[in-house]
Amino acid sequence: MFERIKHMLIKEFIQIFRDPKMKGILFGIPIVQTLLFGYAVTTDVNNIPTAILDLDNSIVSRKITQNFQRSGYFTIVRYVRNDEELRNLIDRSEVQAALKMNSGFGANITAGRTATLQVIVDGTDSNTGGIIMSYAAKICGQYSINIMAERMSRLQGRTIKPAGVELQTRAWFNENLESRNFFVPGVIAMMIMLITLLLTSMAVVREKEIGTIEQIMVTPITPGEFIMGKTIPFAVIAIFDVLLVTVVGVFWFDIPIRGSLFLLFFCSLIYLMSALGVGLLISTISNTQQQAMMSVFFFFFPAMLLSGMMFPIANMPEPIQWLTYLNPLRYFLVIVRGIFLKGVGIDVLWPQMMALTIMGITMLWLATKRFHKTIG
């Protein structure tokens, strides 16, 4: 048995690495993907390009403009003179936000009346638009509190700090609320699934296309041994990719890893059973490599969208939330982010580990049963 599996492993490693370009795909693409996610994929909203339409041109209007500029969220890029010019800037997406202060804005505040400040936001991206409006509301609210404190001080002839509630916030696990700390660990889960799906989905169907499947059929190798010989090389490559992405994330992006590295690799092996099983199942039901490739992408993109990688599962419709329980990527994302950011262990992650184990064994069993040593 072990001799037959050994020869299968040697054959698969030779098949994988005989093309020099394949080495770059297997070990270069994960690094590139990690760098792209670390730099490009971000939900942080900073340096918002902003236009100013100041029809009042008073000391008060200029002061509140400075407050927006100094907040660190808004970057003033244009001062406009009328509504038409402002509309054109937003239509061409040259600005994401605009402040409009009508004539009499400063006089109303000086006289103790309520003044209206209009904040116009490009709502094409609803998430970013909502964040921009919350920033603007916070700046205006703080400015209003300062005005009230100054008036009370003038009326009573001494400095008075108005009573109120002081909010003290603390973020656990991701203290600076950097989105890259959330996304980069997820690259491990995504790259393991993509690479193993692509490699294993071609494993059996390639043998069919080049005509070597008949040679395998006349050998004494069993379906289980054949599946092991096909999956072990891809599992070794995937674990090495986990190490590559972890090194880049920790040493290049300073992503904290607070949990056990041993647990990370152990859970990766459990997760690999599901990914390898799905890939082999696709390979056994496909007749050509083109069919296998299309089946991989048909599975991978819904799996990524339904994993919580980009969008919170809690915001999805309830029937879709139930569907996500069939997605192995969902469970591994909880594991990898828990190990990296929270430093949790098996006592917390055992439900996800159990789910991945059951799914992995089931998928490998189905792939083994689906492979028959017959041409039909």
C-alpha cells in the first residue's frame, strides 16, 4: 500500500513542478494576493475629497470649514461658487462630499439662532456615504457643544463645563480598527481553497484527457490509495502557502498573531480535507479540464460571498444565512481570525473544527466513492 502511494506521490510532484511557471503560480500568487488585500482592500474612510460652497464667507463659516479639514477625515480639494459647479464635481466623482453654507450662516450663530449646514454626500457607495455623514454629524455636534459652553461662560462670567455624558470607547483585538487586520488573515482561507480547488479539480480529469487513466485502472491501486496519492501533494503545497501568507502578514503588515501557530496549521489541515474533497469531486464528475475549471469558479465565488469574508453574514436574508452553514470557508474564517486577532484556542474554536472535520470526511468519502476503476 505505502509503496503504491509513494509512487503516486512522486508522479504527482513531478507533474506539478515540471512546468517552471507553475512554481510562480503556486508560491508567487499567494504573496501577491496578500499584498493586494493588505494595501487595496480596505473599508477605512479617510482623506475624503471635499468641496466647499461658502456663500456666507464669514469668520464662523471659515472656522467650521477648518474644523472639517483638521478632523483628518476630510480633505478640501475645491472651493466652488455656485450649485451648478458643485453638482458637476459630484457627477464626475471628483469629490465625495460637499459642505454648503448659505448667506447669513455666521449671523444666525452669532445671534443665538440655529444655523443650517448642508452636507452633500455621493451616495453611490452607501456604506462610505453613511460613514461620511456620521463623521460630519460628529464634527458639527462637537462644534455646537463648544458654542453652548462659550455662551454660558459669557452669561455667568466664569468658565463652565456643561454637564453631559463622556463616551469612552475601547476596541478589543483590533485596537486601531485597521481593516487590513481583518482582511489579510482571511487571505489564508481564500488562497488555500482557490489553489487546492484548481489543482485537485484537474487531477483526475487530466488523467482522462491524456489517456493515462486506463493505465491506472489496470494497476492494483485502490480508489482510496489513488485519492491519497492525489491529495497529499496538494495539501503539502497548501500548508506551505499558509506559511508564506502568515510570514508576509506578520512581518510586512504587522498583523498580530496572538494564538498558537500549531493550532493554525492543524486547523488548516482539517480545512484542507473539505477543499481537497470538493476539488476531487469536481474532477471525478468532469470530462474535460475546461468543465472542471468552470465548475471550480461556479463553486468558489459563491463560497467566498457567503463566507463573511467581505460582507457580514448577519446582514444576509435568513434563508441565505442557513445556506452558509454548508460553506467550509465560513468556519475557517472564524478560526483563522480568532487565532490571529483574539488568540483563542480549541476551547472556543471546537465547534468550527468539528464542522470542518465532518464536512472534510464527507467530501473525501464522496470523491472516493465517485471514482471507479472503470472507463465508464
